Amino acid sequence: MKNRNIPIAGPWVTEREINYTKEAAANGWYENCSYWNNKFENAFSKYVGSKYSISLPHCTSGIHLSLEAFDINQGDEVIIPDITWIATAAPLKYVGAQPVFADVNLDTWCICHDSIEKLITPKTKAIIPVDLYGSMPNYSEINKIASKYNLKIFEDAAEGFGSEQNQKMAGKFGDTGVFSFHGSKTITTGEGGMLITDDEKIYERILFLRDHGRIPGDTLFENSEVAFKYKMSHLQAAFGLGQIERAEELVEKKIKIYKWYKDRLGNNELIVLNHESNNTKNSFWMTTIIFSDKLNLNKKELIYKLSQEGINTRPFFNPLSSLPAYKNSKEAKKASLRNLNALSLSSRGLNLPSALCLEEEDIDYVCQKLLKILSQYTLN
């Protein structure tokens, strides 16, 4: 019998976001049609430290535009982590490129730089590292590899908003960085995304590509290329402005939720929580556990038992190479044999409730129920 309903993810919304959106709905038209997008983009650039920010309908479009802007297309290969949401890989199909699935590190759960170099071929054109659940890979080593082989880096920071490495914000470690503002993310516009870059030529190219191949300022509708329609509405931008102005308190709440979990679960030898390297600030978009392989426990069974207690969880991502979507891919078949870390982590991991509305008593409840369930299982 469910006696609570603990959500897995969700936003923290105040009167600021509501009032901005109402103002945009009332007055964000005619000569003011770009006002809210400009304000949001400028505030975002200031927060992450980028020269340019481009608001988009979703993070996936940011990856697609990055690939297009750097002319990655049919026959090219792009290295991505095997553990990520499929949105990291899907845009490669849009341009005809081949995803190559790299293994991940056991501690950060992010792409392993040693794995990357072994997968580089003459067809390799780029790397898309992912800041998984707020964690970050070793960007110092990844950048060395990219420089050595003349590869582009598109940082998928969809889940990394607010994270830092060597005092540099997530999203800033590639030729472009992309973010998600899905309703589950730390800051949200309902749906939406942002692409950042410090390269003026790439900024101008992406502005052109996201608006049906029109030169910015064009009033004659003389499209120079067949391109795409990837623009964010001013209503979303107004809401996003309210969120980015509250960025610090939203990130700090995520960190607080993680610390509540760590206080209760951190000394349990059968559970591993999110890792935070010495030079990294993890924003903990999702507090996640990997349970010991010594436990005679099935991940799906644990998710079900927690749901019976009113606790919503999500499975740790399946390796992309294991998905039905890639069952006919030769690269996926090879990856499924070599990416042992990805396979192991996925089978034993799940995301715990990390919604911004949660309070300490909610975390108490989740941990009590989780530990009680785990105690029922024998060790292998």
C-alpha cells in the first residue's frame, strides 16, 4: 500500500518565474519579440562564463546543430559514452554519422579517456562527452586527446548544469556545450535547451542554421540553405530567466539533497553513491546508487518494491549498445563485448528521488525503506 508519493524529479518554481512569464505573455510581442530570449541568453552566458548562448527547443537540437556547424556527416565517426540517454546519439543518425560507444569509468560513470583513444580511426571527427547525472569526465585528458587527433568536442551538459571542474563551469570544455531545460532538470523551461560557444564564427553559423538558413536580420525571406527550425519561444525564455536568476539556490538544493542521502547511506558497504573528484564540483542532478554485486538483487525488482512504498525511482541508463534501437549496429555489437564497466554499472544502478520539492523527511523515508528492502537480500 502506497502511503506517500515521492517524485523522482521536478522543478522548484516561485512567483519570479510566474510573473516573468505573465509579463512575456502580455507584452512580449511586436518590437519586444526578442526581449526575453536576449535577456535569458545573456544571463545564461554570464552564469556559465561563455561568450555566446543560443536558446533552443531542446538539448538534442544543440547536438544536431553542433554536428551540422562542423560539417560532420555521412561516414564520419563520433565517439560517445555507452552510458547516456539516447539523445546524445540520436542526432548522429540525422547527419548520417556513426556512433562509436566508449566505456565509462567505474567512479565517475562518465566516458573513460583511456577508452576513447583506443577507438579513434581515420574516420573519427568528434567526441561527445556527457556530464552524467551531474558528474564530469576528465576533461584535461579528453582535451589532450582531441588536440592530438584534431577532433572536435561537443560537451553534453544536459545533466551537468552547475557542475564545475578546475573552477570552470560545465558546458565550457568543448567547441560547443549543450544543456537541457526539460521539466526534470535543475533549471527548466518546461522543454528547452541552450547551446554555448566562445567561437564567433560557430555562433553565427548556428544562428543561421537554427532559423531555416536565413542570415540574421534578413527581412526578405531569402533562404541561403535548407536548414532547421530550432528556436525557443519567448514565453519559455521568460520562465528560464527567472530560473537562471535563481541558479545558485537551485544547485545548492540539489547538493543538499545529495548530502541528506550521503548522511544516511554513505557508510553502507553495499551501496556506492555519486562520486566527486578532488578538482570537481558535482551538482548532483540525480542522486544515484550502485548496489554491490555481492547482493543477490535484481534492479527491476528493487525499483518495483520501492514503487510499492510510493517511492519513484529511475533505472541507471542502459548501455546504448544494448538497446533494441542499435541491435543491427556492428559498433553496438563490438561495444557490448568490450564495455564491461558500462554493463556492470547499469545492472546495479538506479536514480533515487531527487526532485527540488523534497525535504529532509522525504529523504529519511526513502532511505529507511531502501535499507529495509536491501536487508531482505542475501549476499552472493
